Amino acid sequence: MATTIIMEPDIQQKLAILGGEASDEVSDVPTTQSIQQGITHTTGFIYNAKQEGGGTTRLFKVLQTNACRFACKYCFTSCAIRRKRTTFKPDELATTFVRLREEKRVDGLFLSSGIVPDPDTTMEKMLATIERLRLKEGYTGYIHLKLIPGASFEYIERAVELADRVSLNLEAPNQARLSELAPDKEFAGAMWGRMAWAAELIRRARAAGRPAARSLTTQFVVGAVGESDRELLATVQRAHRELGLWRAYFSAFHPIEHSPLSENPAEDPTRALRLYQSDFMLRDYGFGYAELPFDEHGLLPRDKTPKQAWAERNLHEPVELNRATRAQLLRVPGIGPKSADKIMVARRENRLRDLSQLKALGVTTGWAAPYLLLDGRRAAVQLRMW
């Protein structure tokens, strides 16, 4: 009788598998340049994530396991796809992260996982990894921990206590779309409900002055099952309102070989960029959901930003830069929260009369000029030749 010997992958092999397959977790907002040039910020399992205040931080981006009980149609870890499966033991993964930090290769951890055999067992392993880092290794740096749909309350509570950021991927805007994309998952309780728990735990901790995760995020798969931008942003707006969501991430669908959606076309990444821009309008610019420039199919324009499309339809009178309120400035294409604040400061010292002054303040003057008066005069605008 022949003997079968099963060799477990070594640490480097696990890193290659579980680091590479974590790449679908989105950590940054794309830029127009990165979309046009195909720029990536990932080097193997190290992800150069942009920081809010500028600069980047190097995240060790990894899965606890790529084994999964669910047959999500878009996902690398789907149980419906034949592939090599492996798992990091908690101590093994924690030790690997400590070594990478000692080698000054990473600054923080982004930990996600496939789900096997059940949500609680999966979260138990992930939390054991984080507890080893926090309690035994004394690591106090950045940890982003994914919450597992359907996990019990006590595991969600512990995750909020240990991580700097927690997230749960909603993947789709509602149950109908989720059933097409991930037929084994349940939207209202297992996913939205767990995010609501996390949001409430974060709120209570802040009110009591206790340490807890600073923010809650989610991610959507865009373009796999025919959902509209209107559907996605309605759910995002609700999450901002009800959950205090810090940010929504949008991942443009790309087909995976041998998956049920392998014949579907990849989604244009510009669509994801327009969704981010619309979310910023809701979150940071004072726009309402009803003001977003959807077409009759519930989609945003691709050839211009949603703020430009709104301005073309609604901003019929130019805005006097030297008298406008901050809220009025934020309605002008090319002016964001930071540049609006700089304008408010700069005009206390001198009246703003020239586009070069605005450019120095961070304004995208080509977008803003058609909608501005500079000390009572329209800014000179280069006319289009076609």
C-alpha cells in the first residue's frame, strides 16, 4: 500500500500564497494617474498605503488562511475554485510580522482571512494572532483587522479593543445583489448587523474614554452583478449616517480564472474612482445624496468628475472667491476642503485676483476658473478648440 506524504508549506511559501491573495483588499483611493498608468502600490505582501496627513506606511497585508467555506463568485478564496490552500497558525503569523518589523520592512499589519470552518473559529485565530502581538510582543503600532461576517458579539468586541481600524466587506449594496455575488452570505444580520455592533462599541468606548478602534470601513465589489452607482451610494450614505462609517472602498471587478464569473468583463476602474469622488462629496463637501448626478440608469458620468457634472447642471452663477462661504467654495470643481481652508486664510491678508494665487493654494484652476469671479471679474479661461 502506497504512503502519501503531505508536506506543509514553509513560511516563505505561505507568505507568497497568503500575501499575494490578500491583494484584493483595497487600502487606498485610486488617483486618475494610477488608473491611467496602472500604478500599483503593492510589492508582494508589503503594501505602501497612503497616510491621511501625507506620506506612506508599509503594511504587511496578509490572510490568516485562504481556505473558505463560502462560494463567493468573485473571490480568490472561494471554495468553488480549486487552488492550493494553506493557513498561518497565530504564533507563526505573529512571529513572521515581528521579524519583518525587526528587518524594517513593514510598519503595520492588515489582517484578513478566508472563513473556515465557521466565523467564530476564524476570528478566534485572527484574534490570537493580534493578542500575541499586543500582549506578548508589546507591539503598539497600527493594526487593521477584518471582521468576519456572522462572528459572535464577544469576538467583535475583542477586535474593537485590539485593533486601530476594523472593517467588514459588505461586497454588495443589498441582499438581492449579494445573493448574486455571494449566494451563501446574509446581508442584514451577518454583515450589516456586525458592523452596527462594531460602530456601537466604538461609540461607547469613545464616550467612556477607553482605547478602541479609531474607525470602521467597508468595501464593495463594483461591476460584477449589474448593480448601479445609485444603489451603492445609497448604502454608503446610510452607513455614514447610521454607522459613522469612516470610508467606503470600491474594488473594480476583475474576473478570476475558473470562477463562475470568469467570462464576465472586467469593470472600468474609472467607475470606482467616480464612486470615491461621489462619496467624498457626501462625506466632506456637504452635498446630499439627491444632488449626485446619476443618469437614467443610476450611473455616474465617466468622462468628468461627479462634481463637474453637478456644476454644469446647477452652478449657473459664478462664485465670488473673496466673499464666498466655505460651503460655497466646496461646491466649485477643483476646490477641496484643504484648498478651501487655505483660501479662507489667504483672503484675510489680500484680495485674490489671479489664478496663479489659487494654484499656489492647491486649487485645480482649470476646473475651477469657469465658475469663479476674482474680485468681481471672471478668470481668464482657455477656450476649447473642439
